[in-house]
Amino acid sequence: MKKIKITTAVIAIIVAMGFIPEVTGQSLTGKQIIEKVYNRPTGDDQTSDLTMTLTNKSGNQRVRKIKQFTMDLGDVEKSIMFFLSPADVKNTSFMNWTYESDQGDDQWIYLPALKKTKRISSDSKSDYFMGSDFTYDDLGDRKLEDDTHQLLREETLDGKACYVVESVSKDEDYMYFKTLVWIDKTNFIGVQKEFYDEDEDLLKILSIKEVEKISNIWVITNSEMKNVQKNHRTTIVLSSIQINTGLSASKFTERMMMRGL
């Protein structure tokens, strides 16, 4: 499935800046580089434990424990997450369906206090997810053709030789005017991404801290999204990762969101 989520379903954001062997002896355009990032292998399904830590400008932290499942069905990729703790978010669940076609993502959230699922409308995609620095839009899919991609330069970041690609939205009403992504030239893993708001000011920076190869699949296991305008950040650490265990598609339904683990 072609995607550039910055989160695997959180997370998918997270699996999205992945690995494709480098093409040597050939000049690549910005679009070709981003396409390689989109087309990274992620396996047929994945299960993981997720620790989300929210840190405000005073340094105070809130830690959330989540169980997450993803599954690639070919024409659609589905993900679902269940909040395990703390008590104020326990039993909340979120589900995302990303389509191979031009169809927009479908997203739902289940709030136990209301005892019903709510579909996330297109007008709510810019809202921040559960107090984190990821919007609902960040957790979904960004199509290759939604932006104009340009290779700006090549430079070293944290000791890694990188392509720097600018992606400018074709939609003037989109929440981000543009993004800049630093992509490791040796393996096409995106190691940093900057998000610029509608006024073209830097809004957020996504930094990939750790990557691990599991079952021959590259998985981003530690990442941080920092809102530089609010001085607030969200770190996401994955653990107990299992790939290709044979998940059932029946897990990714509104009924399962309400039922929980």
C-alpha cells in the first residue's frame, strides 16, 4: 500500500518513513524519492504495545499505554488502537481505514463515557488526537499526488547523508502549507520531517529516534513530534512488536472498538 503516514496508525506516522533499497547510478526527482518512501514494506499485519508520553512546556508529563493492531488487506490498510491507561482514557479506542484508491480515510473514535462510536468528519481532521501533537490527519494517509514534490538539496543530518525533499500541498485549504523531509540516502528511511502551517511558519518537527529491523521489516520504534509554537511534544515508543501473525480482519470493526480487548 502506498502511503506516507508519519504515524503507524499512530502510527502510522510511524511506519511510514521506511525502507526501499537505493537505486544507484541514477538521479532521482523529489517525487521519485518520496514514492520510494511511500512504497516501503510493512508486512501483512503488525501488533505492538505503544507508550505515548505528552510533555508540556513546563516539563509535566502524561503517559498513556496503548495496544495497537494494523493489517494490510491490499486495497485497504486498517489499524485499531485501544487505550489501556490511565483511568481517564482507559477503554477509549480509535480506528483508521486507509484506501489504496483516491478515497479519503475513514476514521472512528469510541468514547466509553458516551458508549458509542463517532466518525471523524473531514472538518475535524485538523483537531489534535487525544491531546497529543498528532492531528487526526497525521494518523491517516497522505496520497502521493496530493502534493508537489521537489528535491531541494542533499545534506548530512546526525551523521546521515540525506535527501531533503519539499512537499507543497496542492490544496490551498490544507492545514499544512508544506513539509520538508530528510531521507537517509542509504536506506530511504525518513529521519526528520518539518510541518509548516498555513502562514508558512514552522509548526511541528517529527524526529525519528530509533529504527529496528524485525522479521526483515524496518519498524520505527521511537519517535517524537514537537510543536515548536506551543513548546509541547509527544513521544511514541513501540515494544513487543510482532509481524505477520495472521490477524483476522474481524478485529477491525466498530463492534470491536466498543468491545475492547
